[in-house]
Amino acid sequence: MTTFRYFQLSCFAVFMLLLQACSSGIYVAPGGDDANAGTYFSPFATLARARQAAAKADATDKPVTVILRGGVYQLAEPIVFGPEDSGTPESPITYRAASGEKPVLSGGRPITGWQVGDDGIWRTTIPAVKAGQWSFSELFVDGTRATRARFPNEGYLHIEQVGEDNRTNFTYTAGDLPDINDADGAQLVFLHDWSISRVRIASIDPKTRTVRMAHTVGPHAKHYRMNHYEPHPRYFLENSIAFLDAPGEWYLNTKTGVLAYKPLDGQKPGKVNVVAPALNTLMQVVGTTDKPVHDLVFKGLSFEHCVFDFGERYAAGQAAFHEEDDSTGGLRVPTPAALPVKYADRVTFTDITIAHVGGSGMWVSNTSKNIDITRMHVHDTGGNGLMIGTGYEKHGNEPQVTNINVTDSVFEHVGKRFFGAIGVWIGMADHVNFEHNLVRYTPYTGVSLGWQWNDKPTNCGNNTLANNHIHHNMQTLSDGGGIYTLGRMPGTKIIGNVIHDIPRNAGRAESNGIFFDQGSSDMLIADNVIFNTDRAPFRFHQAKEKNISRNNLLVHPADQPVYRYNRTEAEVIVKENDRPVEADKFDPATVQDAIKAVGPR
């Protein structure tokens, strides 16, 4: 680089710095002070303090902007935006990253004080854990989710025989499990067809090869009995010091407060960044029925490290909806989100990242409307990536979530703890436009649409899934698809999507490119490309009339049908110029242009 060119770039950098310093706005920086003036040279330290200043600012002449400098903001409590924080349509209030910088709002706490034992394992004592004030079930090392000590280290074991009640105990195969002196705190992770259970283990008897749980496995419904779908279902065990045997694993003793970590090759104490989550939510945008929060813009912010503590029993049905305890008689609630949005209107999220959270990423619910989500990246979640709408079976015809626009976003590597989670779940909502997004690497379904297990009319409809790239879904569980639908949804369109790499998995049911489940009706399915599925590209289970399948390229294995019908009359699915192709006659090069045309732009 010439001296003159270097001089030019340096001058430009200085100019941009001065321009930013002189621009109006409320400034926040990790090294700031909440007693400061909130200017570029005297910034606040917390977003909570900047929110207070923004609420008092005069926004009648021009919009108010809060600018966050780059760095990590360790949150002491969730940031809550209510009706009093609203802007106006002409003058919205914006919270954005400084140009070229990355502010991270973290609900985690750094873990330090490591001591290296003779066995090579690092240990540190956390006083708050020992005092019973804090516990966590996730740990992040240098920005990567570490593995909670488990057995086996890879893959699954298979139950030899379930117990007499089919819910609380089972016999394991001889030689499968190591000797465990103290099973207290250890957890069973049990895989159903399309969901999982996590239950504390009460005891392990090596003489009878019996594992007993402290609570029932699976939701109350009969089809969640342990051997309902498979005689020898999959499972693994987690959270015992006896399982701490592989690099990258960790174990927390909640009685002594000692955290143990077996490092990866090359890692050294004091040279790695170890974070454990502490907050239940990170940011809340929550109004009321009468006073929604409105006219806010969030841009360029990252949210990381959030707890979801379900206690001793997690028993999930579909889409990570789970029973809170085993006395609720079947009432299920969704996995909570790090960023809940409730009773909101005209709120925009642009260039937002959500990562390393224990539950779901974002949930837009409770009559929220006119929400725009653009270039969002959600990854490494314990539960669902993005949730839109309500999800209760007795929903009636109350006002729903409506006019939600999600574009040019990426949802990947979700369901890291709860394998029945979904990349993007859209429940009871209408006029949702989900277009030009990428949804990949999910343990269960990529995109789920609808939440009614029959074809009775609801106010869910007029939704569009268009031009999305959806692939490598159904990586762990079964009975789902790249896209999954439920219920009658008039005016709904599934058009122009590319879906591929959907395996069969274990379990009784198959998985498909698109699975139209119970009551799916009144939809147009057109111009989609589906290939590399181990089973039928389309499956219809109790689907109903007025579904039109038009001009879809459906690549199927030679031994599999193009359309699978489960308790569905083939005649009710209107087919117009679909293009079935056997897999051995399919050239992937012919769909490269289609792949380039979908996903984020």
C-alpha cells in the first residue's frame, strides 16, 4: 500500500470518527458511566439508563436514536421496554449499533479462578452456586456450547425393556452403563418420535440393571408412553461426574459449587473465555392490551446467554411445548424465549443476532402486529429459533398476531437441548410473510405452520412461505419435515421454496420434504423444489380439501411414492402440472439456479 493511499484511508477513518462523534444521539459504551451525559465522549454504561434518557427526550421534531458502542454489556437484569418507551410513526425511537461495531448484550457471567488438577481437569468453586443462589445447565467456552457430561459421548443407547408402568423405570442392557456411585442430579434424556423428555434420575441399580426416574417420562397423553413408538427407544444420560471423560465436557456440582471442565487440546486456564448464563430473559418488548408498545427500532444488536431452568422434569409434546410439571394433567406451555415480544405494534428488528440461549430465541405473541424482522440470525438455541403467534388449543376467535414480516434471515442449529424444537414456528397467526430466509440444521422440523389438529375454521390464514432455502432438517427425530402444516388456513401459500436433505431417522413415522398433517386445508403449494429426501417428498395425513399442488419438482427415491397418503383421500389433493422425478434420474445441476434464487438476498 502506498503512503498516499494509507494517508487517504487514515483521513477517511478520522472523518468517520468525527462524523459519528458529532452526530446527535444518546450514546452507550461498556466503559461508560450512567452518571455521564450520554454523549459520544461521555457515554452511559447501560442500555437501561439510555432507555430512561430516550423516554424523556423530545421526539416531536426528529426521531430519537440510542447508539451502542461495540463490546460486551453484562446485564444485571433484563431490559424491559413498555408503552412508556414508545415513539410515534413519524418519529420512532431507535436503538442501534455504532457504525461498524458489535455490541453484545449478555445475560451470562464469566467463570474464572480455574485450578488444574493432577487429572488434567480444571475446577473452580462458584460461591453463588454453593449458596443455592444460582445454577445453570449450559456452559459456553470461547463462544462455543460445551458438552454437559454425558454417556455415551456420542450416539444413543437403547432401552432393553420398559418398566411395569411404562413411565418411571426401565431395564438397561448388560454392560451399557458405567458404575455410578451417586445418581443424584443425573438426568435421563429420552427420545420420543417427535419430542424428548428430560427427567432427573432417582436411582440406578446395577444388580437388576434398573434405572428409576424421580418423575414420569413423557406428557400425559397415552402416545407418549415409553415404548409406544419403539420397543427399544433411544436414550442417553447426562450430568454426572462419572460421565466427565471427554475433552470439552463439563459438570457442575450444585451442592459444593464446584464446576469441573475437561479442556480441549490447546486450551489453557486464563486464556479462554468461559461464560455461564444467569438471566431468564435478555430483553422484553411488552405492552398491554390497551396500551401496546409501539414505534421502536432495534438494529445491529446481539443477544447472548440466557437460562431456561425447567426443574427436574421436561416432558415435551410438539414444537418444544412441554408440561410444566407432572400434575398439570396435560397443560403444555411453550419453551420461553430470550426476547419475548407481546402486545407490540410497529416494531422493527434489523441485523439482530440471538445465540447461546437455553430456551427459544424470539417469541412474537399476544396480539402483536406490524412487526418487521430483517436479516436476523438465530443460532445455538436450546429450543425454537423464532416463534410467531399463539399456541393454545382453546384459542377461540380472539384477536391474533397479524402482519408479521420475516425476510432475509438465518435460523440454524436450534434445539441443542430440546430436540423437538423447530427453526421457525408459526402458530395461530395471520398475514405472516416468511420470505427469502434460510432454515437449516434442525433436529426436527424446519418451519412449522398452523396449530389446529382438525379442519375447523379459525382465524389462522393468509400466511405465505415463499422463496426460502430449507435443508438438513429432521437430523434427530422423526414425523416432521422441512415444512410442517396443521389445520385449515385459507389464503395460505407455500411457494417457490427449495427443500432438501431430509433423512428418515429412527422412530415409527417417516419424515418428508413437506408434511401436511391433520386438518391441513385451503392451501396453495406451488413451484417448490424438493430433493434428497429418504421418503416421499409430500405426505398428507388427515389433510382435507382445497389443497392445490401446482408445478412442484418432486424428486423421490425409486422405492418411494411421490405423495404419501395417511388417512387422506388422494382425490382431495388437486394436482396441477407437478413434476415427479426418480432420484436416480435427477441431476442436481438442474436446480442450482433455483437454489441461488432462494434464501437471504
